[in-house]
Amino acid sequence: MKTPNGSKLTIKLFWLLLKNAATDFFDDRGIKLSAALAYYTIFSITPLLLVLITTTGYFWGADAINGSLFGQIQGFVGKDAALQIQDALKNTVISQNSWIGNTLGVIALIFGATGVFVEIQDSINMIWGLKTKPKKGFVSLVLNRLISFSMILSIGFLLLVALIINSLMDIFSEKIQQLFPDLAFIVIYSFNIFLILFIISILFATIFKVLPDAKITWKTVLPGAIFTAILFLIGKWAIGFYLSNSQIGTAFGAAGSILIILVWIYYSAIILFYGAEVTQLYAQRFGKALEPNSYATFINTTKNPSLKNEMPISK
């Protein structure tokens, strides 16, 4: 496989890259960062979903978005946990008493919805050895919130694309069954897996490209994003198997559903941050050197891509 810098990525080098990424993940306290993200997400998930449903509902209809979204959530965390999220969403009401209360409610909603992406940004910056320059804090704060809100819009766009493609598949499913009567299920199932992998890969690529305070090319982030998406799908099955065969939900009574959501987000965050380590090492060793943005700088010389020729992947 040819890499962006023209070198060849062999199976041995790929394995060494994954091995070094695992070492860096623990050195960068990836487990702790994942736990922090899970905590932030619990408080951000309701406003995030509300903003997502509101923005995308204008194009496809709130009921269709709501049904599709919670169908996906149920596939991840189960029926009880999905109902818990749905109930929390129904109980989130913006004050309509006055325009001041309404405005403050919308601001608080957006602030809460973008919080999870700000946490992801801070964590990836730490993993990539970046920090905001002194006296640039306010500029960074404003940009972070704008970028985080753009991520919500990006997720909404991907959700709309998925709904459109699924609608087209429903239209052509009968034709597929006529053309491939014995393989119709396999064809449709394989297409759905490919569609999910494609959408999740684009989402991870967008996260790695847009959120960190670094300049990095799409060509460089794409391999890491695809690898992370594959890990995510494998992790989805593994986490689902673990949750369905453990007593974690019933042992804590009413709090069991919240705990299931927390565990699922925690393991998903581990996959995300490990993927960030893989992407950073790939960029350092095989891709185009990433650079800090104008308002950021490197704080860790071992992460500085200008040293990549001095830091080959160890055996």
C-alpha cells in the first residue's frame, strides 16, 4: 500500500504502528481521557440529540429523524437505555415565558450540546501534543464552540444522507429480491454494513481533521479514520455482547440504564482516542506533517512531526 509520502506501508510496519500507538495511548493517559469524555457526554447527550433532531428535522421531518436516531441508539445500548435517553429528551423543555428566557435556553442548549466536542478536541490536542498559545484563549474558545457546532451539523448531514440512502434501498429492495432471490439478505446486509462503515469513517475523519488545533490533510487522516471505524464496529459488537451477558444493568436498579450508556460511551471513547494515536503516528511516519494552527503550538517535542525522520517506528 502506497502512503501519501510515497513510502510503502507493509503488514509488518502497520503492526508496529499499532503497537506503538497502544504504547502512546497509555503514556498519554488515554484511559483517563476516555473516562472524562464519558462523564461529559452523559450531561451533553440530551441537548446534543435535541439540537441534532431540531436542525435535521427541517429537511426530513422530526418524527423520521427521531425514529431513525433512536433505532440506532437502541442497537448500540439496548431498548431500556434508549428509552431512558428518549424520556430525558422529552423532559428537556426550553422556557417560553419570555424572549429572554427563550434566548438563554437556546444558548444553554447549544453550549451543552457542543460540550462533548470541546472535550474531544482538548483530549486529541493532548494526545497530539498541542496547546493554545498564551493570549489566544478567547479566540480559541469562540472558535472551539463554532467548530463544535459545525460538527453537530456534520453529523446531521450524515444522518440525512443515511436516511436518503436507506429510503432508496427500501424502494429497490423488491427489485434486489427479484434479481438475487437467494442472496437478497446477504446483499442488503452487506450494503448496510458498508454504508455504516462509510458514514462512521467520514465522521471520524471529520473529527480528526476539524476538531484538533492542527493542520492535517484529508489524505492523511482517512486511513486512521477507516481503521478507527472498523474498530468501532468490532467494538460495537463486543460491547453489545458484554452488556447483554452481564448483570451491569440489573445490579444497579433504576441507575442501570445510565450505567449502560456510560460504559458504552467509555469503551467507544477508548476506540476514538486509540484511533487518534494511530492517525498521529501515521501522519508522523507516512503522511504529510501536521502543523499547529496559528493560535496553537506543540508542547511535546516527541509529537512534533518535524522530527519524524529521527523517530522511525521502533521494533
